[in-house]
Amino acid sequence: ACQAQLFTGCSLLHGGAGHRDQVLEQLRVCSAEDQVFDVVGKNKAKLTVNHVSKAVGMLWQFQKEKPQMLRTVELIKRHPQFLTLRVLAENKIALMDDLMLVDMLYSFLRLNMDQHDSLVQQLVSEAWLRIDRFPLASLSKFSICLSDQHLQHSPLMGHITSIVDQRLSSIDDARILTTLMISVSSLVSPRLRDALISRADHLLETMDPSNYNNPRRVVQFLRNIKHSYQPLLEKCNRIILRNIPRLDAENISIIMGLYQSLQFNNCDFRLAVKQRLTELIDSSIDPFSFTKLFVALAPMASQELENTALLLADELSAHQALAVAEALEETQSRNLSLFNKIASVIQRNLHVYKPVEVARITQALFLMQYQNPELFTKLRNILVKFLERSFYPYEVTMLTRVLSMLPGPRLDEGAISRMHAVVTQCNLNDLNTISYAVAKWVRNDPSYRHNTPSKYVRLLQSLNRCGHERLRTADRLDLVLEELKYISGEWFEEMLLEETMVTLKRMMDQIQWTNVPELALFLTRINHLCPPLMDRIASVAIKDIDKIHHSATYAILLPFSVLNYDSEQADELYDVCIKRFTPHISSFDPHLLVLLAYLLSVADCFSEELVREIFSIDFLGKLDAQLETLPDALNMRTRLRLMELNRAVCLECPEFQVPWFHERYCQPLQRKGNSTVSPVQQQIHKILGEVLGGINCVRVAVVTPYFYTVDFECTLDKHLKPLPYSEPSTLHISDRGQVHWGKSSVENIRDELPPGAQRVAVDFLDSKSFCKNSPRMKGEALMRKRHLEILGYRVVQIPHFEWNSMELSTPDAWKEYLKKNIFRERSS
């Protein structure tokens, strides 16, 4: 008893010093990893669970504060005292509270601890036991740990998804929510997806707008679930735009990649990013930061960067060289010196690349038309080896596709068997890709022409069977549309198109406002006129037009305009879409507004407000600025559509008083686009000369005002008698089908017509002018006819299926056909 009293007295007397945790205090003043390890080494016997947690957390914090290329994680892991911390942590798991448990797991994984290490596995197991009581911040961090271990599809992540679903309304921190959204993105149902989007939309309104990582994570979630929800994307983009001056090249590159995956184009973002990246050029002098800058900026301004890339090329890592190679391919660079340098770095590092990376390298070098047979042979051999031992469907598909680009010997049985093994797991797009590759090998190898090896026959049969089976068993329209998103080619059209249309009609009741844009895009892309589906698209869009984002009206109207589908519902659809987007004209991306206006003009539909906006000085200036940041293909397409819109407005809406300002644009385009004619056109030219009484009565490839090119032109007097031209045609067709231009052709010089005479334009319409499954003429061919008639022509259109029919299989029948069409009386 006396001893107890004495002990209590001493404790009271020295209470301040007795309760001080000297080890913890020593750890707190450490400023580097070595100091932490010194404290650990000197106090091994005294280390409590709190000390271990503090030490491990500090080790990661010191690393986190360093730039990526200056981190020394591997050195830390080899330090003897790191092993001490690891053993102590494993022994003290039961003593850790919930926050400490998750923090410890997070820090060890960030320090590259192997996921199969017993410490990591025991920490995960313990966390699973406690998961239902975790605070949301710890749950969020634990979900990151599972993602780091590639456990996105695990039952444990499913448990987290269920907890998120139950506690969603109580999540008030945007960082916690957005982190959880990314982690559970693989497992969310459509209902939970919509609930998460709604919650994120609310929290983005209330959070600190300077935190750009939250909207970036929301965009990443949308990318993961392949859901381009436009209102939320635009809200995220507005927050990101405010933070552009603070972003580095790495963050900009990440966001641009996410936007590209979602096909989200925003003019203000691209212009702001271009300015910010240009500011960063002078400070991006190390390989890491320069590579990020090059990948992001090169598609918008490659010339200024290629000289720096040439100087830094030898210092690039394997993956930096891959990133630069892909950027060079995207910009269609022709810098041979830089190609050689990058290829040299790649060749030195071939042993470190994963299968998909080797495929990406091969594709980039091939599309750049890089000439190095030895390197391509080496790449092909590596790809074949990877293919023979791969078992992931996406990997087999990509390896197969890239191998089909390259010349080389026939694939052996091992490679073919790998394709055969995965086809039952492939989606429609993968099946289409593999079929295309196999068909290409069969077609290009002379030994296959008379005797296709049975292994290829069996593989093609399996691909066909799996494709049909996948369509017949499909029960969700959204998933089918996702698989059909990029599909095209002969195999699909011949083997699966009919079954696809049956499937889509079977799922007609699933067509709703959320998926009508995707379905409309698909029908346009495959050039297939399907009235039941088109009518359903129209009725759904008309009913729910207020729910549909204004920019989606472009995709919805595409098949109606392009495929020239008119009905009472179609007319109403144009009206409601115009009313939907008109209040938002100023918020459209400039290039999309041009494409939308052109689409309407094809359908003979002109919104005065839209036309006046596009042909205003301010808009055209903004469009010019945006075009400088767009990929070349989209840039050229937008310029062409602006010219065609300008022409349509001048011809069909002169009351708008829009000037024609594309003369200089059209002249070189006209020469480039009409250098050859087809054998059928040569045949028609010859027969026309006979029908009209002489070759001097017909002109070839005549350029009209506003730069249409008419295949053939003739002039008839008031008695329908052909009139010879006063001068010979300024163009003639050589034996090889080459069109030789004379000066007057592109200057639109036209002879005056005698009273009562008429100009006749004769155009041959190939298959591109018609829907694939119907003789119905497409919208652009109809608009061309409309415009030529406004210019004073009587237009004779010769459909390919009429000219090549059995009915017209003799010279006399062709002559009679032309006479009937050319010499008919002009309709009143």
C-alpha cells in the first residue's frame, strides 16, 4: 500500500514529463526520410502502433511532396528500418483504430508495397471486417486502396458500392464523393449512376471552385461509365476553365484525354489550354514535363515543339518515347530526324513494354509511314509472341488488328488458336475487328485464293456464330449501342447488319430520350433507312425535347437530313429541335453550330436566327480561332461545311443578304477534287456524244457558279435540238480517265443561251448518293439537284442501279435511256 502511495505521489510530481511521448516528438521534427529511419532504429523496442503509423505516414508525405521523377521509393523500401516498420505494422494490426488502419494501408501501397505482401492482405482483411462502421472519409480512401490493387470488380468493392448507395444523401464532401464515384464506377447500376450524377451536380455547386480535382474526378467517372452527360460535363468544364492558369501540363493532358474519350469538345477550353501550355513551354525543360506538354500541345501547335523534342529525345524514357510517337502520328508530322530519334529510344526499350504498348508503338510508326523494315520485323515477332500467350479479349483484339496492318508470313496455329479461344468473350466491336483482320490475311495471301485453310474457315464461322448469338441474347439497348458505336466494314454489313436491325426493332420500347442521339448516329453511320426506328426516334424526341440537351439535336436530326427521311413526324421534329436549340445558339461550340446549320440546309430548312449568327463577323472570328485548335480532319470538314452552307444560303435565301465569300477557297479545291472520272462516266461521255450528234455538243466536268461540278453539260434549243458549243470543251478525258483542266472552267465562264434554250446537267449518281438498303436518294444529292435548278439547269440524274441494270445492258438501251431523259419536255 505504501509503495502504491509512493508511486502515485511520484507520478503526480513528475506528471508532465511522464506523459510526454518523446519518440512521437522526435518523429514530428523530422524533415527527411533518413531522420525518420534514425528515430525508428534507435527506438525499436519502444515503438507503439501510433509511432509506426506516424513514421509510415511521414515517409509517404515526404515522397508525395517531391516531383515524380525525384521520388526515391525504391531506396526507402530497401532501407533496413523500413522492414522494421513493416513487421511492427503487421504485428499491431489489431491495435489500430479504423482511421489508422486505412491510412496505414494507403501509405504502404503508395510506397509501392506489393499487393500480395502478407501485410497488405491482412490490412485489407481487417478493413473488410470493420467496413460497415468506417467514416465516409476512410471508406473513400479504402476504395482507392482497392483500386490500386485492381480490385474494382471484387465482392469487397461491391460491398462499398452498396454502402455508397445507402449513405449517398449523407455525403457532403465533394472530394469524398468523387473519389468513391471513380472507385465504384465499374459496378454502378443505371439507377445508382443517375443518383451519383445528381449528388455530384449538387456538391459541385457548393464546393470551393478553386479545387479542380473534384470536377476532374467527375469527368473521369463519366469516362469510366461511358456516359456523356452533357449538363454535368459543362458544369465541370466551367470550374476547370476558371483554374486553367493554375494547371500544369500533366493535369491538362489528363483532362484533355478524358474529354477526348467522351467526345466532349469545348472551344473555350481548347483556346485557354493552348494559351496556358504555350506559357509553360519555357519552363518545361526536363523530359517528364516536356513530354506531358508535347502530348497536349502538339496537336494544336506542333512545329514550335519538335525542335525541343529533337534535343531531348535521347533522354526520354520508354513510355515518354511512346507518348511522343503517338503525338507525332496524331499531328501527321513529317520530321524524319525526330522519327529516327524516337524510334531509336523505342528500339532500346522494347523489352520493357507491355503487349498493348507494343501494339500502340507499331500502329503509330506504321501510320507515320516510318521506313525501317528491320524494326517492323522485330515488332511483328514480338506481337506474335504476345498474341500466342495472351488471354485477355481486348488484348488479343488489339494485337490481331495491328498485326493485320503489317506484311509478313502467315500466322501459325498458335496465334490463330488464341483468337479462337477468346471469341466467345468478345463484344461485337472486337468480333468485327478480328473478322476484318482474318479476311484481310485471307485476301492478301496468294496461297489462300483457291484453298482457304480450314483453320481460318472455322475461325470465321465462330466469329459469325458468336456475333449472331450476342445479338439474339442481348436484352439492353444501351449496351448494344455501346458495342455498335464504332463498328463498320464489310463483315458487319454482310454478316450482322440484318440481325442488328432485327435486334434494334425488338428493343424499340427501350428507345428513350437518353439514347436517341446514339441510335440516330448509328443509323446515319451505317447509311441504313429504317422507318420504324426513325419514327420512334422522332416521337420520343418530340415528346421529351425539353429533357434533351440542346447540342444533342444535331445527332438526332442527322439521319433525317442525311438519309432524306420525310414524314409528318419528321417535319415536326425539325420544328421542335429548332425551338430547342435557338435560345442556346451562343453557347454552342462554333464548329458544331456550323455542322448543325449545314445539316438543316440539306433538309431545305433555314433558321434565320441561326444563319445570321454564323455569318456575323464575331462568330467567324471565334470559329477561326477554334479551327486552329481542332484536329486536321475536323478542321477541314468544318471549313467545307461552312462553304457549302454559304452556298446554300446564297442560292436558297437571297433575302438574308449573306455574301458569297468562298471563291478563293473553292478554286484549288475544285481542281484537286475532280482530277479523274470513273469508267462508267467515260462510257456515258462517249454515248452522250453519239446521242447529241457530236462530242462538241457535250462538256465535261463543268464548273457552275458557286462551284458545283456537273459531270456533263449540254444545251438544247427551244425545239430540244442539241446546240454545239462555240468553243471546244475546256476539259477533256484522257484514255486513263484523267480530267485535264482549261483556264475558263474554274472561272465559271458561261455562254449566253439563245431564247427558249435550256441547259441540261447530266449527273451519274453512284452508290454514295443512296441509302444502303433503299433506292431513296440521300439529302445531299437532293440539295445539289435543287441548287442546280436554281442556277438554271434542267437536271438529269442517272442512278447507278438503273444504268447498271439488266434492262440497260446494251449500247442501244443506254442510248435510248439517255434520249428519253435528256429530250423530254421541260416541266412547267
